[in-house]
Amino acid sequence: MTQYSTNLIIVESPSKARTLKRFLGDDYQIQASVGHIRDLPKNDLGVDVDNGFKPTYVASEDKSKVISQLKSLIKNAGTLYLATDPDREGEAIAWHLIELLKPKIPVKRLSFHEITKSAIQESFDHTRDIDDSLVSAQEARRILDRLWGYQVSEKLWYNVKGGLSAGRVQSPAVKIVVDREKDRAKFKESEYWSITAQFNSKGNSFEARLKEVESQKIAIGKNFDKETGELSKSDL
């Protein structure tokens, strides 16, 4: 592992920063971004739907102190290591850090799935660039969330009831639950019986179910109408 006297590592959580500090010692400045540092604006759509759904990002208001600390630390750093989580959210955070901090020093992406000495060593030995595909995936997810939440929720407030919310995942999930509840409410119970017997022949045991009597099929569950509970004789 190549050592530098002034290296800045940015992770997502303070707890991960403390753990890395135990492994890497005083040769590295380790700072947490504490999650995302930029996002779409709170009081505006922030997505230009007429221009390829281009997003507008602003620095998160509650991260002003963190951003100030990072800008100060990067002035004395020789290399910037981005060690945010190895998923689309972490990749997007790393990208936003570059966009906001605009570092004029080498930037390397560290990616590890466990905080162990061997995993950290491996990540330093195989640094990489930002994965633009992962960043785009997160950006698409965020834009869809905003379009749903910002526009559809507003329609609900004015046309249904204030305080209601809609979401990219929430709304379809609620519809599935409602549709299932409607089916359950319409369902009519019907009582039917089946006859199953255990037979033994020449030392062999087997189970059989009565299916018909004198060419007349025995009704089973699927032969009853779910809404009326009546027997559909056409199936017999």
C-alpha cells in the first residue's frame, strides 16, 4: 500500500471513519460526508422535463459545516480517496463530492464491502474511477422519485385530501394492496368436501383421492365462483 503524508479519505458515516482511522493511522485524514451533500431543491421540482429531464442540484442546507470542513481539508491533501459505499447511492455521493469540491489533486475511488485490513488493502491496490453507469442509475431513481412525489402528491392534496403522498414504489404497492383487499371482500366462501384414502397393496402403500362417482366429477375449490360462491357446473 502506497503511503502519503497528506491523503484525504471521505466516507459516508462517522462510524466508518473511526474504524478506518484505526487501520490507517495518522497518515490519512478521514472525514465523513454523513450521507448525501447535494440533492434536488426542496421547494422546486428541480428537473427540467423539457430538456432531457436535466436535474438541478443544490448543496444540502444541513451539510454546510461538513462541506466547509471538506473544502478546508482538501487544500492540504495530496490525493483524495472517495470511500463511499459500493452501491449506486454511494457512487452518486462520490460523484457529487467531486462536483462540489472540484479537487485539483488526484482523485481515486476506493471500493470495499467489509472493513477489514485485507479488504482495505485490496481497495488501495485496485483503485478505480467513478462508475458513471451507477451514478446515472441513482440519478434516474432520484428524478423518478421527485416527479412522482412532487407532482402527483400535489394533485392528491388539491383533489383528494391534504397530506396525502404518492411515490414511485409506494403508489403501485398501495394499489396492489387495495386490489387484493377488494378481491378478498368480494370472495364468497363455499363448503365442499374431498375424500382421500390410504391404500395398501402387496406391501406397497399409496394415497388416492376420489375424483368422480359414476362418471360424475367431484367438485373442488376451483369449481366455485369466487364472487358468488356458486358451483360452476360447466367445469364438471
